[in-house]
Amino acid sequence: MLLPPVARAAPAAAATHPKTCLVLSGGGARGIAHIGVLKVLEELRVPVDCIVGTSAGAIIGGVYASGAAPAEIETAIRGANWDLLLTDRPARPDRSVYARELDRAHVGITEVGAGGQRLLLPQAVVAGEHLQYFLQSLVSPSGRASFDQLPIQYRALATDFENGHLVVLDGGDLATAIRASMSVPGAFAPVELNGRVLVDGGLVRNIGIDIAQALGAVRIIAVNTGTPLLKRNEIDSILTAATQMLNILAEQNVSASLAQLGPADVLIEPELGTFSATDFAHGADHIIDAELATRRRTLALAPFSVSEDDYRVWREGQRVARTPPRYDQIVVDTSTLRRVPPAAIERLVNLHPKDAQDTVNRLLATDDFETVNASLEPRDSGTALVLRPREKPWGPNYLRGSVMLATDFAGNSDFTLLADHRMTWLTDSGLEWRNRASFGHRNSLTSELRQPLEPTRRYFVAPRIDLSERIRSLYVDGSALASYRLRDLRGGIDLGARLGQTGELRVGLEAGRTDATRSIGSPLLPNLHERLTAWRASLVIDSLDNLDFPRQGFLFSADAHLAREVLGGTQHYDRVTVDLERAFGTERSSLLLAARIQTSFGSDLPPNEAFSLGGFQNMSGYREDQLLVTRAVFVRAVYRRQIASFSALVPALYAGFSLEAADATHPLDTTRGDHLYGGSLFLSADSALGPLYLGTGVAGGGFVSVYLYLGRP
């Protein structure tokens, strides 16, 4: 949901009891347990007149203060997609064609700015785009009104990042105040608000007892879900050292705050053990721990309880009817743009956008913007939903990189470094310069200029140059006969069209030179030196929800090279590949069905252009490139099931198997027929470093291989 529900004004019932303030601490994912405290307080008929929240406490407290019931908050938290909320990347179906292309090229997701002679880094791991919208979907908008006008009086605590002073947020946009209170430095980008740069309030006041007292609280219920300090033997990395530093800062101010509690106040400390503050996906599992801790304090909370009639009146004032937001028009405010021409954005959203989420997706899919802020504002023609795209501060030139490691435990290892560089908006028409390189097992460089042909940048012309060098082994009857060093130098030009947000079509002409030089093997085997001129065409339609662990969607790709003896070319062959993958499944288990057709239509392919079978899930059991074929029909079924879920470095671990078959023509190998069978068993992990695979493959003829990959096979 892009914007929050609109709440009707509902003044709180007049208090017939001493003013009670609920103070909720920070604690990251541990703070989700605050929901359990709210549930039991309602069971005990304890009315809350004001709430002071820090970080996670600001989230739960702010949502409750705006009129939500504990059960409603719990449902929202349990249903949240934390893998998406704690990143800035749109869900894969909403990403740009270019972002999906980087996926398929195995290039990493981390992006930095390439500014002159230095790298420009984002302010934090997460800018908070998805998180901001999630918070807006939970709370009622407050505009610029005081938080005293919420159903429950509310304060969020933040830290001024410039001077380290406590900042008490008492009005304005409620979701933004919450977002500022939870901006852990380095993890979440700071929030600029009223001329100040704000970060997590836990740095100076993780539990705001004094703020509650300043609001006139007679009695305080304080809830501490902070993370305990690590033991000496647990501080074993830079990450744990940084965590300990933040925990020490919070613990020091927590101790000072708790000393301010009076004899009539109640402290609740749920027993959360060593549960990680970063494990948001499992935070709701510990709501029960807070319920138990609160019930243990039933006698102490008895004086806070009121009669059923008084509590019903209070709850009627706290519960707020929520309706969808209403606006008469959508306006994209481009006044703050410095690099992206406003005219390009206006044409992109068709001047008169109708669907808010579609408009935001279009803006983010340009890859030019870090966030798109949204607000409801009165205009002469009615209420407007104003969208303000914010350019990436580390742009307009970007660099990404990744590493791939592989071994078959038989002496064959692969290390490849991948890099992608993109320079944008070289002209007002949107000219880009794209460069992609790999070093290691395959050395390559592709450099392309991409010139849009019209304002929406859907159609383009792209001149390019490609250089590559790699080693390919030649197997005869299952034995390695020789190794060739393949070198290609090609230049070309394409005409292309972007197909919505899912695909791209290209047609073009390329020319160049191919060299295949024998590095190992009999001197009787020939070297190859040829000139190439070829027509080429490619089509990609990619709607998979996840390229490494897909559960929904499909991927269709087709690539054709038609080499002809024209314009100096010395080769004549056809080379066509068509690939289709379709995924089915849920978060726990999935099935991927794939088929690939490769053919030369009877033409003779040179060794460097032959199709390859062999390697993990490409006829598992055979070595990589063991079968060089001129025709292949390959099918594969891959089943995965999640068997464990961890936090941070390895959020999910899967076990699975594949069944594979191929019908192929392989003229260099006479020991096998045309019909090939294989399969694999594997463990795979969706890790912070990229996909991890450990597996074994078998193939007909008694071939067995073991594989270990960091990065996509």
C-alpha cells in the first residue's frame, strides 16, 4: 500500500484515572515483542494515556497510538515481507529490464557511485523506501498536527546526528517520525526533518522515562527489550564489535533511565534470551514471551486497571475507523531534480498518471532514484497525491561488482571477478555508456553506448564492442584431448526495444575476428583464425520472482547468430538457442521446469561456437564443456525445499534435486548415444554473499561430479 488509511478524528475519552504512560524501548526485531505487552494490558483493562517510543518501540507504540488494535498490528507484522522491507530493491517483477539483465549476468546487487577519482557510497545499507511505505500503511496520517491529537498522546525519540542531542518528535508526519527514530546509523539512512539529520533515538535515550514524566505521567509502565551485551568470546568480528558498541551506548542510557522509575511504576522485561535484533522475520515468534512477562506482573499492574465500563469508553476513543486514502489527482513534483530532465519524467508517467503504485514503480524502474516520497496536499482542483522522486546521491555514474568461486574437487577450480559500470544522462536525451567486464576463468569486456530514440527511452540504438578470452577443453570419447585459448574481438550495432518492464528485443549486425589457439594437446590439431560477419537477434522476457530461488513466473530467451561470408567474413553457419523456464511453488518449496533447444540447422559450427553440455544442472555428472554438440534438446526439473532459516548471513537453506535429460548430436564423442540422462542432489543457501551450492551430479556411463559454488552456477 502506497499511502496510509485515513483516520477519522476520534478524541480520547476523558481520563478517570491517574495519567498512565507506556514507555517502549528500542531493540530492533526484539522490539516486536512489545505487541505481547499491549495484548495483556488490554486483557487486564489497563488504559494508556500516552506512549513514548524509541526505534522498534516507536513503531509498535506509534501504530497503537494512531488507533490500531494489538491483533491488527500483529497480523501486519506477521504478514510483512521482511526480505523486501529491509532492502531498497523493488520486488523482482517490478525491477527494471537493466536490473534483471544484471541478475542474469551474475553481477552483484550492491551499487556504489563512480565519482571522478573516488567511490561514492550510499549513506546506509538500506535507504528505507519499502520500510517507509510499510509504516505509512500501518499508521493514520497526522499531517503537521501535534501528536497530542492522536487517539493516544505520542512521542517518538530520535538523535540529532550532528550534535548527538536527544530530539523529541511531537508532530508532523507520523510514519516519518517513526522512521527517524529507528534509523540505526549505517544500517538505515538518516532522515532529514526540519533542518536536522536524525538517527536512532536509542543512541541517547533507548527508554524515555524522563519524557513520559515531562508529559505529566503519574504512573509509568516501562518495557525494556534491549539487546544484552555480548560476552568476550562472542566478539569475534567487525560486525559483532560494531554491534557491541551500539549495545554499550544503549545500555548506558537505559541504566540511567530505569533509575528514574518510581515506586508506583512498573518495569516489564521479556526474557528474549540471545534472540537477534536483526532477525525481523522471526520477531513475531517472541510476542508470547512478552505476554508471559506481562502476566507475571499482573499484581503490580492491578492498580492500573479500571472498570469494564470505563475501559470500554477508553477503547472506543482509541480505536479509529480507517478508510482508504482519497485524492483527486496524482502529481509528480520534479522541482528538486538536478540530473534527470523533468521533461523525461513527465513523458514517462504520461503527464496524467492514474495509478499511484504503477507511477512509483515506473519512476523506480528508471534506476535513477533512491526513493519516491508521497504526501497528500490540497490543491485548487482538489486533493493531490504528490510524488517527489529523489535522485540517488551517489549517481549519476554507477559501479557494481561480484565474485564467483567454483570447484569440482577434481583439480578444476574457477575464480571470476565481475564488474559493471554505467554512466547515465550524458545528454538530456538520455545517452548512457555501459561497460561490463569479467576477470579470471573468462576474461571479457563489453562496452556499449545506448542512445534512446524517443523521450520514454523505450526504443534505442546501441553500438558496442566485445572482447573475450577463455580456455575451452576439447573432449573426445570422454577424455580431454586438448585445450584451446579462444579469443574474440567483435563490434556491432543493435536496434532495440524495451518490452514493458519484463523484456527487451534487439536486432543488429556484428563483425570481428575469432582466434582459437591450441594451448595443450597434439601439434597435429589445427589452430583457428577466422573473420566473422553475422546478423544477430535476441529476445528476453523475464518475469521470475527470483532468479536463484524462483517460485513464480517464467523466463523466455532466444538468441540467433547467422554468420555469412559477406563484408570480409569467412564463416557461414547458423546458431540458435531458445530457453524457457517456468517456476511454481511457495516460500517453503518450489519446482522449476526448464527446456532448451539449440540448433545449427545442419550447418557446421566451429569449435568455439559449439553448444556445450556438462556441469551442474546442465547434464550434471559430466564436466563443464565435456560435450560439445551441434544440436541439443535439453530438459530439466529442479525441486527445492527450505529446510532451515537463519538470520543475516544465511537467511534460508534449501535441499533439492534435479532430473535432467538431453537429446544431442555430439560428433566428437562416439561412446554415448544421442539420448543422455543425469541428475543432481544439492544443498543451496540464499546468503548475503550470493547463492551457495554444494552438490553432486551423476550422468549415464558412470560419470559422477561434486560441485561447490559461491555465485550462480
